[in-house]
Amino acid sequence: MKITLYIAIIVLSITFPVLCAGEVMDRIIAIVNDDIITLKEAEKHVRVEKEGRFVSINEYLTNLRLQEKIDLLIDDVLIRQQAKRLKIDVEEKEVEAIIENIKKQYLIDDAELKQKLKDDNISYEDFKLGLRSNVLKGRLLNRVISPEVNVTEQDLRQYYDKHKDEFIDEEYRLQQIFVSGQRPDGQKRATEAYKLLQEGKSFEDVVKDFSDDTKSSAAGGDIGFVNKVDLIPQLREVAGFLAVGVYSSIITTPYGFHILKLVEKKKGETITFEMAKDAINEKVVQAESEKRYKDYIVKLRKGSYIEVKI
């Protein structure tokens, strides 16, 4: 069984005074050692965190003060600088693999992902840079923090006993009706599709008339078998409670509206502690490392020249 880290895209942009036609006057807003942060760089900054969903800028940045936003940018610059000093790098193929995993989790294709990014005013290249920064951060943590984390056999056993559900290998064969959130009438269209299902219309017919998932619609919405850990939390939670032959209510995700039908379930045996031990250790170390991350950033800041110019 694999334990997958889920990824969410968080766009950090900062609102500043603008010129006519919405053009932003570029200028330096911060100096971090030998690097600078400009106004335009702040606007397009992409920060990727491991959550289970796409998080909108408004949701993430609500009530954050301007200084806090700049602090996040500075932290990212410090991480990149330290990674460069330690010769930590990320290959292009690794970033592409992460992107493929995102598309699989959200049940979308390449065109749909790029459209979502476009709608959020994120270029594909900036998106990839954000992913690369996140991987760099993880590797830096592993290099400078994780070796200091001491996890005992008892710690691992306690985690295993408390989270045994995580170690049951389970796959779902699903059918899906997907209504894109880009449609102005998306919610209404999804509600209409759900109403037709309740009235007895076949799932396949509703897929044909309503689903925007062109890849699966030709097969009656059948997306095949998906491992539960590969589904984003919103879909995984619902799929786990469905009985075979039963369809869900409308599930809202950042991409739109989903109705899932469980066709078949494959439930494997619980992975033994010995088989799961390495994965548990990685998870526990990561959690502890994140706790220490803030302390590490404080140390980097103390040894750096930082000047905020706004």
C-alpha cells in the first residue's frame, strides 16, 4: 500500500496600488541577502502545500496582514538560498510526476488542469516553479532537520495501532458525472442531473447528457479502479461510504461538481506493522520536522540580511 501526500495549490498574491488599466508599478519590496523580491514577483508567487485540496487565495489570505504575506515570500527565498548552498536540486521529471499525480487525484486531464490554472491567473511555468519550491523545502528539511528526529519503535507501534484504517488496501471502481465549475450554471446543471437520477434515469444516460468529463463519458462515466489513497479527501470520504450500485449526492470540489457511483470495491487485508513501519516512520518524521521548521526559519533569519522596503 502506498501513502500519498496530497497537494494543494495556494496562490499568494498581494494587493498593491495600481496604475491605470490595472498595471502594477514594479519595485523592490524586500532584500534577502543577495536576492530581491519585487512587486510583480509577489503578485505571481505560487506556494504549494500538502493538503487535500486546491485552496483559493481569498480563503488562504483572509485576515493576513501585509507583513505576514511578505514574511512568507522571504521564507521561501531563504529556503531556496539554503538549498542552493547545500546543492539540493529537483529534476524536471520529478515535477512532472507530481503533476501527473495531481491530475489523477482530481480526476482531471492536462487541459482541465491548465484551464484551472488559467482561471486562477497562474501560468503553467509558475505552477511548476511552486511545485519545485515545495520539493526543495521537503528535501532541505530531510537534510537539516529530519536526521535529528528520534522515532522509537514504540512511537511507530502507537501510530499503527491508532490509525489501522490507513493500512487497509482498498480500491474502488467508480463511475462519475462531472459538471465543470467553469460553467456559469454548473450548480444548477449538477442539481438537474441528480434530480434525473432520483427520477430513475440510468446513470449512463445522465453521464451522456450532462458530464463534462469527456475521457470517461464515452464509457458511461466509468473511470476504472482507483486506489482510495489516490483520491482527494472530498471524493475519498464519500466513496468509502458508498455501497456497490449506489450513487452519491453532489460532491463539490474546486473543479466543479461530482456524482460518484460505486461499481465495485476491492478490499485487501490490513498491512502488517512490519510492512508499514517504514511508511509510518516517514510520516512521523515529517510531522515532527514540520514542527521544527519554524525554528529553523528563525535561525536562517538571524543569520541573514533582510530588509523590507514597504
